[in-house]
Amino acid sequence: MARAGNTLYISGQLAMDPSGAAVGIGDARAQARRCYENLAAILAHHGISLRNLVKTTTYITHWGYRPLVAAARDEFFPAPPYPANTLVVVQGLAEPHFLVEIEGIAVLD
């Protein structure tokens, strides 16, 4: 993570719990949910919430995961305003069992 003025640039979050163990192996929705939980924890550390996210970039390893990741996103953002999002399909992430990675940009109040 990096901070510039009142903006936080949060590195891509993977489906790992606080101990570093992978979560949701084989389940793109569970992995996306964990990515959002990790983003929320980072933002909470700075006294803000997911509502402060203004932009996310979501990386998935197969286009078929799109609806699963969207369903997880809707759990965390059930109503507008939504952060702007770019979805990118990639050949692979840091480890073969990771299906989803989400990075974010947030504005501090």
C-alpha cells in the first residue's frame, strides 16, 4: 500500500486469511469475498470503509468467473455508489490456486 496525500493505493489482495493461508481454493466467489474482506481490513486500519474506494481493478484467471466475482462484489456493495472497476482476465496470478485478485484506490475523508 502507498499513500499520496489523501489517497491510498492498495496492492492487489489475494484470497488469504490473516495467517497467510489460502482461502476458497477452487471457488472464485469465496476468493473474491476474501479479497474484499482484506481490502475492508486495510481501509478500517485507516479509519475508513469500502465506501471510500473510488476505483478497483479485478483480475480473474477465467472469464467464466465474472458472475461469481460480481455476486461477491454485490455482497459488499449492495447499492450505489459503486467504485469504478476494471475487470482483467489474466493467464495466472501469484500462485496457481488463486483465481481472483483485487486492488483498490481509496480516498481518505
